[in-house]
Amino acid sequence: MYDLHRPARPTMRRAAMYLRCRPYDAREADYMRTAMEQLADRFGLPMPDVHSDHGLSTHGPLPALENLLLAAERRWVDVVLVPGPFVFALDDRAAAETVRRFARAGCEVIEAPGRIVRPVGVPRLSVVPGVGPGRPRRPALGEDPAAYQAV
């Protein structure tokens, strides 16, 4: 039975994607859009609306981002798909603040998988011999892999 005192919940979440690449690269833009469409499909979301500020710097106004934030605050968007928070700002703190702004509006931000994040305290592998910890030695051809121990 339908309850008139409870607002109806949408059965399908409304999705959008936000894209920004600087400098503008048409091939990169197409790749990012296709990746976000596949991510939406993977999460069972409808085809997302596209909001893009391609070619614009985060130091200036980002009109598509502002429109998307306004849509989230008005509850017109439930989920925003992004290749990574770097599309909001190159500064991690500024990007995190934009993600928090979406969260305060009740909008979930889903980042594409594949961004590598190192846990705190794990040293970065050096590609320059003799500088910092190098890559672990791979077993030689014919060598028992069980004897190989990565450090």
C-alpha cells in the first residue's frame, strides 16, 4: 500500500558524469566518456547525463561543474561518475571539498577503478638504479619461483 506521508523513492537512480581534461584532447575525452558509460552499466545505472568542462583550467570558472552541483543540491542527480577526483581540482584538498559538497547534497560520487593509491608508509618503487628501494628481483628463467621472495 502506498503511504501518502512518506515521499516516494525513485526506483532508478539518476546518474550524471563529469569530465574535464586539460588541455582538451578529443581522443582522451571520448575515452573518458566511454569509460564512464561502461562504469554506469556495471553499476546498473541508466545512461548518465554528460557534464564537461574540457579544456578549462581549475583556476577559472567551471560552469558545467557548478551546474552539476546545483542539480545535485536540488536532488535531480543521485550519482556522479568521474574518472577521478582530479577532474574537480588538481589540488587534493579542493577536490575532496567538491566530493564533500556532493555528499552533503545526498549525491554519491563514484570514481573509476584503476587509480593507484599507495598506503601510508609504503615506499614508492624507484626506477633509477641505486636510488631508493628498487623493484624486487624477478626469478630467472628456470629458477624455482617459490625461492623468490619479494621484499
